[in-house]
Amino acid sequence: MICGYGFDLYSFVFGKKTSISSVRVKKFCATTQFDATKAHNSFDVPFSLKDGIYKTLDFEFINPDQDDVLFYSE
């Protein structure tokens, strides 16, 4: 956190934004664990992982849809 405050001071004094700040350091050091037991108890798997992989490979590579719609990602 001290380094983050140092970058905040630098940004304030020189008027330049830096990619590191105390807020970013605080977010990086925060605990991101959560309890998912309720989700695991109430969720029913519609199909197995093996079936999902087979369906994905079949849809994407073996028998692709020929609708001429292309999706580009970033």
C-alpha cells in the first residue's frame, strides 16, 4: 500500500496519471474468495463434462453451421 500511496503522491505533484495507484494495489491485495455451497447444492448439471466437450467439438469443428455469420472477438 505504501508504494501505491507513493504513486498517488507522484500523480498529484506532477499531474501525470500512472497505471499504479493505491486503489489498484488495494484491489490486488483483497481477498476474492466466496462460499459457493448454496450454488453447488441447488445446481443440477444438465449433462456431463465429457458430453459438453463432444457437443462443442461437433458444433464448432466437425459439423459447423453454414449460416455465413462470423463473430470476431477483440
